[in-house]
Amino acid sequence: MKRDTPREERLVALTLKIGAYSAFACIVVGLVLHHAAGFGNGVTAAGMIVLLATPVLRIIVAGVQFLRERDLQYVLVSLGVLGIVMLAYWLGV
């Protein structure tokens, strides 16, 4: 079992940063468009979807990293967590 290297940790951090910043930007732009021009709900909704998808993408990135390290125990844990998160989204919990 190999520990995460700084490169891999940066990739996970970058995934979370890009997701959070792009969701924030979409939501702000959508709200500004909505208040200025009367439309923009689709952009705001896209921002919310990006915000919800960010943790899922983070789990996938971590799972792929574990798979590349051939750490099957953590691959299975990542798949289990991904399954729980997807089930929670699907059930609306």
C-alpha cells in the first residue's frame, strides 16, 4: 500500500477547486442574468448540477488513483462510497 504522493493530492484538490469555482461562477452569472434580463435559470441550474457532481467526481478521481496504484481494497471502498452517494442522490436523501 503506497501513500498518496503530493502530485496525486494536488489532483484531488484541483478537482474540488475547479468544481467549486465553476459552480460558484455559474450560479453567480445565472443570478445576475436572472435579475438583469429575466432569464438565467438554466445557468443557475447548471451551477447546482456542477456543485452536486463535484463530490462524485472527487470519489471517481480517488478511485482511479487507487486503481493505478493497484490498491484494490481502496478501489472497492471508493466504489462502495460512490454507490452510496449515487443511491442517496437517486433517492433524494
